[in-house]
Amino acid sequence: MIITSLLDNDFYKFTMMQGVLHHFADIDAEYTFNCRTPGVNFTGYLPEIERELDSLCTLEFSGDELDYLSRIPFFKKDFIDFLSLFKLNRAHVVPDVAEDGTLSIKVKGSWLLTILFEVPVLAIVNEIYFKNMVPRPDYDGARSEIDKKIAIIKNNSDTIKFADFGTRRRHSFRWHEEVVNHLKTTLEPNNFIGSSNVFFARKYGIKPIGTMAHEWIMAGQAVGVKLHMSQKHMLQKWTDEYRGDLGIALTDTITLDAFLKDFDLYFAKLYDGVRHDSGDPFNFGYKIIEHYKKLGIDPLTKTIVFSNSLDFNRIEMLAREFRGKINTSFGIGTNLTNDFPGIKPLSIVMKMSRCNGYPVAKISDDAEKVMCDDPRFLEYLKTVFRVAE
């Protein structure tokens, strides 16, 4: 079994799940898998993927796991009670491999009952792929790479705070655990601040990290509010749910410029900061700083969480660039948990594609990250939010 606990998932899946339980329990959702790495052939992998999904859907939360989640202050009792009854439904996930080796995976059902599929499905696909393609990985070489990253952090110990965001594209569960354990024992807590992976956060006594993902904002496009109000609606619903906790807003679902038009004085004061996930990070940082200044807010009271395709050299440059201008934190995934000599990681994603039967879209600030299965809706969304080509 690749996934042995339902806690082996990203924290923002649980935070969004509670929000869905309380505000959108009657909403249906559809998720679509996409491998953005060209030329990847998954022929022969389907039976193993099927077996792992079968296994995933037998898992339940243990009493100890529920007790851990119940001690997180903003998780409410009814949510913990719901999790005590929860299992993923195998009928909700359908994988297939085409004759040309293209892998497709669809998840369809209640948003509340399907939201926890995305991350473990991606972790399963990654581990099966690399186990078959690289049966004898160079662990010593990968450990050497980790030590180089640690040296960068130690040389910048007064400026760099980062968390592990590497579950979905990790080489394997075994390697992910070794990396987290090594970081925990080697670095100071004010540098390695936690992990998005709830299982490892619990096991190693570190902070679970995460707030919202793109699907939270995307779903707003199909929950019955006017489209031009959808982003504001979901930002408000988040604050209704968490009342000041989990105050990092995701900025690029409909591009940064569209986000900033909605991120007015009210939201800018209400949220602790923002997360960067596409586009040039340096331009992004200065746009955010200027936006806060225009609103009369001191940027040094706010935080940018950088999380887009980072490596540790880029982290070092960003930390130095914005030191004394705005607070920074970093979430690093693939370069942390799947950096083996001579191996190219997969770029795979699984995003919400429909909500309540209607198409939804992620436009992003990187062209290759645009996701929508309905070109007409995508163009309409761009028109409504005045997104330039």
C-alpha cells in the first residue's frame, strides 16, 4: 500500500473540507487529472493504479488521528464527527490508460465526499511511475542534494522560513519521510516551519501548513453568485468559516491583476497575506507591496508565501530581495521530495474541472497552467474579469 493513512494528504484539503461541510455540502464536483510532462507513457500501469485506489478507499481515520485533528483549534466538533464516519468511495474515481499510454483519471461526486482524492491520487501515480521507471534510485545522490539545500538554509538562517509542500509529486512515501525527518533533526524550527503533509506533521511534531487551494476560488464560479462576484464571495466565505485563522489568500486563480481588483481594503486588512503560485515571483512581490501601500497598509505587517516551482537558490534570492520590504515564507515541493540525480520529475496535477455540473476554470499567470474543459466558458470568464491575453 502506498497510502496507509487518510492523514497522508495536504492540510489545505482538510481546511477546505470543513468549509465545504459548513457552506457547500450540497455541491457536486468533478476533478480531472493532467500530466503536463510531454511524452509520458503509462501503458501497463493501470492494474497497479487500480489496486492502490482500491486500498485507498478502505481507509478510515483512527481514533488517535481524530484526536490529533480535534486539538487543532479551528477544526470544529461536527467536522471531526463527520471524519469519524468518512471513507473515500471507490465508485467516485475512474482511471484509464489510452492506447497511446495517456493516463486519464476522473473523480466525480459530492464535493464534500471527493475533496480528499486529489493529493493521494497524485502521490500514487508518482510512486508507481518512478518505481517502474527507476527501480534503483540514487538515494545517496539525493541525500547529497538535500544536504546542499540545508547548507543554503543555514547560510541564510535569519531570512528563510520554509515548509515542505511535496506530497503530490514526491518520489515515494519512503523518501518523503526521510526528507522530513532529516529536515526536522538538522534545521531550527524557525527555518523549517512545518509540512503540508498532515501525517508527517503529526508524526514528527511539526506544524501542519496550508490554507486554501485553487478549487476553493474556482468553485465560486458555479455556486450561484454572479460570476464577477465569485472570487470575492469565496474570500468572504473563507473568513466566515475561519474568523481570522488561516489568513493567507491564493492570488492567481483568475490572474493576479483580477485578484488585486477584488482584494480591496477590507480583504487586505482581514487576510494576513497572500500566496504566489504562478508568474514571475519578483514582479509579483513588488505588485503586492505596491498594492498594500496604495491601501495605506504597511507591507511589513503582511506576508507573501512563495510556492511556485521553487528551488533553494531561488528561495535564497527571493528572501534577500524582499528582506525589509515584506515578510516572506516559502513552500517547496518537487525540488525537495523528488530531486534525484538524472531523474526528471513529472509535472502532474488534478484540478476541479466542473462544479454543480458547470465548467470552472483556473486561468493562472502561467499559460501552461490554464485549466478549463470548456473554451467558451474560459473566454467568458476572461471577459467578465477583463483578463488580457
